[in-house]
Amino acid sequence: MGIDPGKRTGVAVVERQRLLFCSQFPKDTLFAQLDVIIRDMKITKAAVERSRYAVLYNRPWLDGASRAPLHRFAGGRIGADDYRALMDKAKGATNHTAGQIKLAQNVGQNIEWANRIVGYLEGKGLKVGVVAPKAGRTKWKAEMWARVFKWEGRIPGMDARDAALIAFFNEGKV
């Protein structure tokens, strides 16, 4: 099983390079859906995509400033003083810098969500592998994805397609 955490989490099941299941779920129903998939498809292992924490700290606009406020911001636990310090740092900078701050928050939230999913799956007795995003391993165009997986009918959303690729590329590694 492959999982791509996010606002809408992609879940896919691949067996012997064949795609058996591919869908995406909102956060509020994910764990109930995973219970059904694990039970009905007899899943014993999973690969969960999780960005590295280093992604949050390798931002040129920090100019060597303390990275602790950014880490708390990324996890959604930033205080008003830390937030003001980050905004002061970004003042007068390009919109790209503001975008980096937003990106860091989204990546941090996805890392925390991936950690919760990993803990949940391990609690269910699954063998879980955590994989970092790799260029070319996700974000395929829909047409190419459908051709590789011999998918007919409506093509799933990007998160579900990414989960299928995570499962596909990590099937024998977990």
C-alpha cells in the first residue's frame, strides 16, 4: 500500500506491479477508510511519503537566523512573537519569500500528518516504510499514469495517483 499524505490523502494498493485500488480521502475519514482497506485487502505493509525536515530549513531568506521559529511555524505551533519575527525577516522581500513561508507551513503540516499516519499503521501491526519524495517518482501526467497502470475510466486525482506511484516504486522495498 502507498500513501501520499496531504489535505486529501492518496491511498493505493499495488500487488505484483498491478494496481488494485486507488483513491483519495479527506483527513476526517482517512483512518476509518484505512481500517476497511487493511481488513478487506489483507494489507501487511505500507510505504508512506514524508518530506525530510531539512526541507524546512534550507531556505535562503533565513540568512542564518534561528530556524526554531520556522520549525514551530511549520508544525502549526508558532507564537505571535515568532510569527512577527518571521514576517519582519520577510518584509521588503519578494512575494517568492512569502510563498516560501507558506510552503514551509504546508510541508511541515504534511510531515506531522505523515507521522500520525505512520504511528497509526504501526499500531495496526503493519510494517511501514517512510520514503522521501523523489523527482520523477510522483507528479506524473494523467495520461502517462493511466498508460503505465492500464487504467480505464475516470482518472483519480493527483494525490491518489502519487500514492499509486509510491506503492509501485516501493512494493518490494518495505
